Amino acid sequence: MIKNLIFDFGKVLVDYDFFSFFRKYVPDQERCKALTPVIYNEELQHLLDREEQPFDVIMEEWISQNSEFEKEIRLFIEHYPELVTKEIDGMNDLLRRLKAEGFKLYGLTNWCSKVHTTIRQFEIFKLLDGYVISSEEKVIKPEPDIYHRLFDRYGLNPSECIFTDDREENILGGRNVGMEGIVFVDARQYESELRSRFL
């Protein structure tokens, strides 16, 4: 019996947009095009998600490796929370309905410590009964340990949980530790799959 619904944060509960951010703060198109892969890349995102060093230390080292973009990277640091633009359409209402039906709702996210600014900004996070954040655990999805941290912290049985994430590899990571999942597209698709496959 499914009792617990687990949600990724980015692209599931809230949306973010690196490209609008870059266009806003780096209006020169050629400069923006050159900057984008410097900041929007997996190496930096994994460093920030795991945060084995503080956010500011990681970013200062990144500046030292990309000194030609120091001005723009400092703008990125200063305005980082602005990357998150809104709640995902339909998810606030859906979470409220699922909670009213008796499900426990939890979060499991790869995100740096700046996530707490986002959590304070958006009402949807108040609907969660708890969450695990990669930067606080120093492990990231899809590593098995981060899923176990969630189960252990809140006393969850993986077989009673359904996880949703926009990245298939993270769903597979959950499945490998006994938790079924749904690759998230939008609120309507998620609810349809949840009810037809698992409830």
C-alpha cells in the first residue's frame, strides 16, 4: 500500500531557468553564449549539489578557473535564488489534494545550500512533511545512500513510497533501493500515472 509520495524540487515542484537569468544579467548575446557552458554544466552543478566545501568557496575556485568571466560569475552568486521562477503549474493544488487524501509528502533534492531561500519563497514547500537535501548530506542522487537517508530519517518503507523526478536516472536510483517512481513531465501526467499504476 502506498503511503508516502516523494518529490524532487527542481522541475517538479518549482521551475528554474538558467537561460532567462543569463539573458537578464548578460545582455550581450555573444558574451552570454560564451558564459552559459561555464556555469550551466554538470561539473559545477555536482560540486554545488554535493557541497563538500561551502558554496562561496566552490564559486571562488570556479572564478579562479574562469577568471575572464569573474564579473558574470559574481552576478550569478549574488542573484542565484532568482534562477527559480515559479511553482510548477498545478502542483500546489495537486499536493493539497493528495495530502487531504492522507498521503505523507516528502522532498528529495539535489540542490546547494541556497535552496533554503527558495524554500522560504514558495508556499508549496510548506506542504511537505519533511525533506532531504543533497548539500546537507554530501551525497547526491542517484547514489543509493541519499535515498536511504530519506527512509531512515522519516521511518519510511521503500515499498510504500512513490518517487517522482524529472531525470530518469534518479528514478532508477530509487528503484534500485526498492522504491518505485514516475518520470515527471507535468502535474496532469504525474497524477494520471500515479493513480493508474500505483493507487
